[in-house]
Amino acid sequence: MIFIKKIFRKIRNLGGRHGSPEGLVILMYHRINDNLPAHNLVTRTKAFAEQMRFLCWHANVCRVISLKEFETGHPAIFGQEPKTKIIITFDDGYRDNYLNAFPVLKKFGFPATVFLTTGLIGTDQKFNRYADLPGRDMLDWTEVAKMYAHKIAFGAHTASHPHLPRFSYQTQREEIAESRACVNKNLPPGERLDTFCYPYGEYNADTLKIVQELGFRYALSVIPGVNKPETPLFELRRIEVSGFDTIKNFEYKLLEKYR
Ligand SMILES: [Zn+2]
């Protein structure tokens, strides 16, 4: 009973202190992993679970929505209560998203979206910085299907994760179109990919043109911030959750830092 009272006091305090400021917070994760050294891109499973528990307890202040809910509800979704909406995203398509993040997301019933570097999915190839890790490091399509069956959506993040602005219009187009086609081919028919995610958050005028030509309606950058109705649709802001964030930091980033 005391425990429950404590939780309610915590929720009330949080609501009172911050209210629910208007805005869409798109959280950016990469890896949920307990074997790699601490890093911006690597969050421990325990810390991730604590962050998800925070979102669950404070659902009256910040509500987790799916990317699809945003895509189909934009821009009216901004006016709905609570004012702060949260979308959970993972970049690249690491296998630890399935092994470590997925059980936690399932437990809390939270939707999330994973942006796949499609050329690496189902292969033994690794990102250079993780070349020494033993075994397969990226998701395969069986794992993707299992996650897809439980509220996890998938998006395109190019075929080979290039620094897009360094390449010609044609090469950029091939990279983006190929990853879009690959995700579409591997997901149930009818799945629409409306949102693209730029590798390294990098894009130029060609990239912006291509994503629109290919039919995307939104794209995610790594510009830190909270999205408002007027935020450019192909430069949506994200907030990176670092492996060094304490739960206090997490709360601060979510509700105060970028307001
Ligand atoms: Zn990436």
C-alpha cells in the first residue's frame, strides 16, 4: 500500500512540476546491450527497462504512441491530451533490439519502430565499430517478423548506411529506394512506409528531393528537439537517449531540456 501511495505521489509531483508541455518527443536509441562498453549508442537493458517503466507510470503526462498513429493523426494529434507524446525509435537494426529491448517493450505493451540498414539484415556483416563482436550482430527477417507481430514497426534506413550527402543523386536514390523496397517485400502486403530515417542524420537538397519523390511523407533527423505542428516534416527532431543517462536525465530530456 505504501508502495502504491509512493507511486501516486511521484506521478502527481511530476505532473505538477512539468504539466504536459505540448510536443512530440521522438526518442532515438541504437543498441540495448549489456556486453558492450558504456557508450552514447549503447543503453543497458536494466536502464532501458527503467526508462520504459517511467513512461508507463507517467502515461498521464507523456503518452507513448506508434509512428503510424502519428502519421495518420498528424497534425491533429498535437492537440490531444496529454500534450506530450512519445515515439520510441531504434536505428540500424541490431539483433540486441530483439534480444533485449523487445521483451521489455512487450511487457509494457509499447509500440516502437526500428529503422533497418537493409543490406545487413539477415547477414553476418557488422558495422565497423562492432566488427570484433562474435556471432551475428544484426536482426534477421525471422526476428523482424516476430517483433512485427507485437507492435514493432520497421522502416527504411538505406541499404548500406552511407553518408548520403557525399554521394550523387543517383547513388542516394538507389540506396534509399532499395531499402524501401526491401522492407516492403519482407513485411505483410499493404504495409506503407511513410517515414524515412537518415543515416547519421545527414541529408542534402538531393536527399530531401529523393525521399519525397519516393513517396515518403516524413523523415527523421538527429537534430535534437521536440516536434511541434510547424516542425518541417522531413526534418523531424529526435532526442537521443544515451547509455550514460540516469533516469533523472531521461526525465529532464523528455520534459524540460528542449522546451
Ligand atoms: Zn544509423
